[in-house]
Amino acid sequence: MDILQATFLGGLFLCLAYAARFGGRTGRAGAVIFAAATFFTALGAAARPDWAGTSYAVFATDAACLIALILLACNSGRYWPIWATGFQIVAVATHFASLWIPDIVPIAYQALLSFWSIPILGVMVAGTWLDMVRPDVGRSPGPSTEKGKGP
């Protein structure tokens, strides 16, 4: 394990612990999704460490993570899962690009996939923090019963 992987795993652990502790149901679900995605991505990357061509195991992991994030975003009143889903869409699109361009440079493929894990964790932590300091901001208000207000 090199210093970059160790730094990422340390940051990942801190982000997951923060979201699980302070993020409520949505934070705990997000932490489980990202922990599972990290574990299965590591297994998939170990199966094909050269990154030459599409890594189907990592592709399947990222697609499953995308589906889980979509479900989380649809079942949560918080906004951060929507942002995380957007970043995950870009990661899945990278896999489609590697299918379209099979001779993609391996280091570019790995870098494009690895990059999006950092903003995803960032929005989870920022969203959890915003939920703590302003609990009314990240929730859907629901329909209003006052005259002239609401949908």
C-alpha cells in the first residue's frame, strides 16, 4: 500500500465515521454504500491491476453504487445524496467511455475513476455538517396549508 492509498483510506474512515455518527439514517446509509463500494472496488482492481481496458468488476461495483445512491436520494429528504449521485454518474460514464475507446491509457482510466471518490465523500461530510447546523435547510418542506403558499 502506498502513501496515496493510505491517505485515502484514512480520510475515507474519518468521513464514514463522521457521517455514521452525525448523519442520521441518510448518513449511515451513505457510509455503508461508500464502504461497500470501496471494498468491492479494491477487489475488482486487484483482479485487474494493470487497468488496461475496461475493468468489469469495478464497472459493476460503480453501477451498483449508482443505483444505491439513486435509491438513497429518492428516499431521503437531504440534498447531499443528489450531489453524490451526480458525481457517481460521471464515474459510470467513464466506464462507458472505456468501452467506447478500448485503447484508453490505463493511468488516465484509473485517474478518472479514482478522482470522483473524493468529491463524493466531500459532499457527504459537507451535507452532514449542514444538516447539523441548519436542520431545516436540507429537508423538503412538504406542502403548505397557508393560503397563497405551497405548490
